Amino acid sequence: MFRNQYDTDVTTWSPQGRLFQVEYAMEAVKQGSACVGLRSRTHAVLAAANKPASELSSYQRKVFRVAEHAGVALAGLTADGRVLSRFLRNECINHSFVYEAPLPVSRLALKLADKAQVCTQRSWKRPYGVGLLVAGLDETGAHLYYNCPSGNYFEYQAFAIGSRSQAAKTFLERRFEGYNDYTPEQLIKDALSAIKETLQAEKLTSSNCTVAIVGRKDDGTIEPFEMIDAKRIQEIIDSMEVAEEAPAEPSSMQEEERGSDAAPMDI
Amino acid sequence: MGSQAPAAAGGGQTQRTQYPYVTGTSVIALKYKDGVIMACDTGASYGSTLRYKSVERIKAVGKHSLIGASGEFSDFQEILRYLDELTLSDHMWDDGNSLGPKEIHSYLTRVMYNRRNKFDPLWNSLVLGGVKKGPKGDEKYLGMVNMIGTHFEENHIATGFGNHLAIPILRAEWREDMTFEEAVKLVEKCLLVLLYRDRSSINKFQIAKITTEGSTIYPPYSLKTYWGFSHFENPAQGAVGSW
């Protein structure tokens, strides 16, 4: 993408019908460190690769609990992500206060998307530079949404965002069709494997990834959105290395996902 | 029980004096095997006059709930308008989620409590019943909220005079998983006592039920009453007269 005369502010269209500022914001998402999300009928898992800014610093938090039944993982400008997480938490609390029930995840994703859209249509604003994977549980089951800076959002069975996310997506594309019936443990393993794909040279350990899960057990009890502790993650990673990963069967099915390289208005 | 907000309270240039004018009397409701049953008479009084005799005080709300109200009838109509807006915007999300009875009950509690805090209450006792599919199967819900915002859930509810006359009967005879016929019999027993003893009740009732299939409000009907007690014959017999 090169500088051109139509990219100065977000309220200027290009002759090809593109909003360059919005597309640049989507680029910021691609520069962030990777996150993946996947879901079954009853559980949703989010995982993030922890990349510290330098050797001296700690990594930035990318996975946030938004409510008991929902959480987000983000990639891009984490400051924008923090502010949006606060917004999402507020929306969930407000709904719970009036209705004493959890805000359905689809409505949460819609509110977030509407907020992002506003920033694409005001000359004094800029788009949020963060993509969010919103995972949660409501009465219609487990859900995973991807909200992008353009104000669009899509529901996914599995998705990955951030740098080197294409490697994770390739991994997920081969396996996503069975996810509806996966157990929570299988989902966590696949999430870790997907994150592993984005790390390439580095070894996957519990210190360079964060995993969170939310879901409903068979007997109906809710497992609230929670980060899985490092010890348990390391155990799972170790068990993955011991077991031979069986080669996944190639799937010829259509993609459920939209490539992140498409211009955002191509819907 | 009238309330007159003093001019000093709540930033008031206006004083809000509220007395109820057109009022409905008791509503009773109970959970049974397939859902919730609710009943009340179809009367609305204007003070001591039995002014309106064909008033529906139980209405369906959305797909999963019934609301019954006693107290000021115009406030009930206002509440129905709020619920209309609520169910409409819920429907407009078009996303497979819908408000269940618990959510509507919470919403109404917020509304009633808020109004009370502004010294401008909606003068009603509301009964909210419904059935919604949950993760553990069909979940029956029955609760009530009144004009001061007091709210709770129970297996059987009664408002107004029903609190004093019907609740003792319901406490003694309600059981888990009654059939519809048994529930109707119990409800009619309570309605009959209220008919005899509550002067604002009339002999024209409506029963409504809500199950997973939806809500049904049955057409009005009357109960048979018995007045042939020997004490009612020749009432002046034992009276002391001065002439």
C-alpha cells in the first residue's frame, strides 16, 4: 500500500471506492502479535501469542474478560483494545443490571461494530487500530466473532488474526469442520497448535501464550470465562508433544472465513 | 393510601399527588406441570363503583410471558406500552435471542423502583409468569413486582386481597407438577373466595396459561355461587329492635 492523495482522512473516498484510512487501520491489526479463537457448540477458546516489546519488558495483555460469559482477544494497538474492552464490560454490566441476564454475544458484537463504524464516518475521528476476537456463551450456544476496525463483524467457527496468522488459519482450515463436536480439551489443544504455527522458530511454552475458555458443561452448569493457568497450559503442551499428532485429513470444503487481505467494503 | 410528595423533595416545582382512580382487584397465578396459570376477574372499579366489567387485566408479552396487573388501570396500560417497545426492539435485533420472563421481570422491577424513587409511582402490583427453554430444559418462571419496587419469585403469587384470602389456600394445596385441570380447580377455589369476600370483585373471570407452545387467554366465564345458607334467610330474626 502506497501513500496517495486520498488517504489523508477517513472521510475521503478514493475513486475506486475505498477508504484508505480504514484499510491502514486493518494493517495495524496485521502487525500485532497473533491471536486465535475457536469454538464448539458449547465452548469457545481464545489464545494469544505473548510477544514482549523488548527483552527487558513484559508482554502486553491481549486477552480480557468482558463478563462472566464473554471475553476478547485482540491484535493491533493494544491501547485501543483496552479502551474497547472497557466499553464492552460497561455494555455487559448495563444489560445485566436491567435484565439480570447475560448480554447475548451477537448483540455485544453488534454494539462493538456500530461503535467502530462511527469512527469511519467522522472527520475528527480515526478508526480503532485493533481487531477483536469476541468469544462468549449465551442461550443459543457458544459464539466467536471477529470485529475489525472497518466496523464489520463476522461469526466464525475458528479464526486467527495478527502477524503470521495465515499459518494458523491454514492449520485451522484443515480441521474446523469437526469443531462443533470437540471437547473443551481438544479445542484448547488445537488453539495451542494454531498459536504454535505463528511462532515458527520459537518453542511453544506456557510463558509465551495465553489461553482462555468459556462454555457450558453437559449438565448445564456454566464454566465462566477464565484464563487457564500457566501450569495447566504447560501440562497440555507437554502432552501434545508426547502424543504423535495424527496427520489431519485434508478438507475440500469452502472457507467459512473471509481473507483479511480483501478490501473491507467487499462484502 | 395516598402519597403527596412535599415540594422540597426531588427538585420539584411540581407536586405529584397520586391516588389510584380506576383500579383492578386481585390477580392470582401459580406454576403447574406444563407452565404457569394466571387468573383474575374482568372488573375495574371507580372508587366503590363497579364501573367497568369487561376489562382484560392479563396480557401476553412476547413469546414467553404473561403479565397480570392489579391497581390503577391506566398505569397498567402505560406499562403495556413500555413492554411493547421492549419486545419490538428485542424482535428487531433479529438474532435468535428473545427476552424471557426473568428478563422482563427484572426490567419491570427497574422501572417500578425508579418511579417510586421519583415519588411518581406506577400504582400497580404486577404478576409476571412465563416459560422459556433453558440449557436444563423448560424453565418455568413466576414473579411479582409492586409499586414500591418490592419483587420476588415464587411458585404461587397473589396480589391485593388475594394476599390475604388466596395465599393461605395456595400454601396449603399447591403441589409441584399439578395438571392443568388440577391447577384450574385450585385457581377457581381461590377466585370463589375472593368473589364472596372482596367487594371489588365481580363474577366474570379470565384464566390464562402459558406453556412452551405459547400463551392462551381463555374467554371470560362465571363461577357458580351459593347463597342459600340458613343464616341468610330471615336476616332480621335475631335483631334487637327498639319498636
